Amino acid sequence: MAGMTNHRWSQGFSRHRFAGVNTLENKELLRGIFERMARGDVAALGAALADDCRWVFPGNWSWSGVWEPKTEVLHGLLRPLMTQFADGYRMEADFLLAEQDRVVVQARGYGLTRRGDDYHQTYCLIFRLADGRITEIIEHCDTALVERVLDPILTPPIAG
């Protein structure tokens, strides 16, 4: 684990201070976002992203890496991803845990791809927030499902 801090995806861990962090407000912000996404409003997440946010897929698979800043997250990751679903995508939070500037969300997602494949995903998402905006998302999911059902994202991320 000593070499872990050298990975690009972990470099942002210390860039935000904890002074003035309101853990309850952060948790409620994410709860509201997930309530909207459960109704199919996936744009709720994008609207809460900070301009300098980053989205991280750790590991060693085809989507591993970092998308940043917000424009790349929206146009290079989320837009191409959402176009793969026939009738939108819903995501529901099972539970949320908050500590300092982070909120951890266990969630489930539901969609049907344009090819007719069910995409029922499970997630553990680690959010970092500052000033009421999401500055970082680290996504853990069923990578085998992603590889089997979704098309690759054409814009490659920054290597992790």
C-alpha cells in the first residue's frame, strides 16, 4: 500500500480542507440527488458537479482512469454512457454514510440498453464535496457487467 499515493486517482485526496465542512448538509445534498435520479433525472448529478471535479474508476479494466474536469465528465463520460440506454437510466441509493467531506453511497441502477440488454448495476460511490459541490467521485461497480453489456467509452480517461 505504500506506493498507493503515487497513483494519479489518489492525488486529489488532500486538496480540500475540513474546516467548515457540514457533513449533514453534504449527506442531504446527495440524498436529494439520488431521490431525483431514482425518478430518472440523471442530470441532477451533473448539475451538482464542481467545475474542477474528477470521476475516478479505480482498478485495471477498460474504463479505469480519471475523467476531469466537469466538461470532460459530462461530455466524455456521462453523455456517451447515457446514450446507450433505450429509455433512460434510474439509480437508487440503498444507504448513505457521511464523514468529514465525504459521502459514501451504496446504490443500484436500472436501465435497458438500446441492444435490449438489462443493465442492473450495483455501486459503491465515494463522493467528496466542497462548498455544496461534488469535487470527486470514485466509482466501484460490477466491472464484468460493464464490459459485457456496455459499449466502450470512446474518449479515453487519463490513465489511473
